[in-house]
Amino acid sequence: MAATGDEHAASEILRGISRHLNCLNEDNKATRKRALESIKQQTVIKGLPRGVLQEVFSSLLKPLLKCLSDPMEKCRETTIATITEFIRCVPKPEESLPYLMPCLAQRFGDKEILEPSEELRLSAVEMLTLTVDVCGTHLTHYLNETINILLRTIVDPFPDVRKESCKCTVSFAKSVPGWVSAIEATGAVIQHGSGKNLDDVVSHLAQRLFDDSPQVLLSLLSVF
């Protein structure tokens, strides 16, 4: 009965925001911006029960992911913030992974990262860190996507993105069995690497972080 109640409440919420969802396809950027802000206000900001949010998130995830490539920066910012709050609040965030991870890998894990905003790249990596923290071993099925993202973001020109990427890598390593060496190597970068030292080592870390040999990872410590 509880699940049925959640589904019914979620249906009511989705009916209430259906107009806003339709507006996400409008050419007018201000219209899309208002629609995304309204969706955020009427879902994650509203303090809905977690079960209801789960049902709503399942329906909203695909249209929200499309908005990650919106030409307007504010729309992309609101989208990342909304998805992040959903991941933080829903009881089964892992259900988003089949759609979330390929999308993030495409936008942030290709050779040419598609997101031009430094702040939004940081927000995206923070979202990935949260996803790793709350989804744990479920991310084992998305090793390639996660690795591709981190290999790019860990050498990002923006220092805060690099630092958050190291933090994310540590969390990811703890979630995947057999990654103790990655934890130690990356942890050393975070604790001792700063300024020029971090800049010098981070590219080598990116190349070797996911090497099959634990000794290669541990050899990074000699830099310090």
C-alpha cells in the first residue's frame, strides 16, 4: 500500500509539473530556465517523502539529463543542482546509474570535455563524488565510465576540479574491491600534494592511477 501511495503522490507531482517539462524543449532560454527552476522547487526543494521523490526522479531523470547540454549555463547549473539533490535524497540512487553514468561519461569523460564552465565541471565532479558515496559497489558495473571521467577531470585546468577528482577517486577506490593501492596513492596526493607538487604529479597519477600493477601506484609516493 505504501508503494501505491508513493506512486499516486508522484503522479500528482508529475501532473503538476508537466507544463514545465514541456517547456524544456522551448527555444526561448528564459522559458527553459524558469521551467527548470520550477521543477526543482516543486520536487527536491519541496521536502517530499523519499519514496515519492524516488518515483518522481525515475520519470524526470531522462529529460533532466538532456538539459546537461543546454546552451545556457544557468540551465545546466540548475540541472546539475537538481540531479544532485535527487541523488542525495532518494532511497535508491543506484537506480539512476544506467542513465546517469553514460551521460556523465559522454559529457565529462571524452577526450574533449564538453562543459566549458569551470564551476559546473566542479559541480559535476562533486555530484559524481556523492554518487560514489551513496551508490557504493553498484558502481562496479560502471567502471569504464567512472574511470574515463576521472582520467579527464583529474588533469582539469581548474585546480578545484583536480582536487575534487582526487577526493572522488579515493571514494571510488574504497567502493571497488582490490583498490587499496589506489586509495593510498591518491590519498597521498590529497594530503601532501599542493601547488606545484600537485601540478607535477597529477598528470602521472592520471596515467597510472588505474594501472593493473599496485606497485606502479605506490611508486607515485616517491614523488613526495
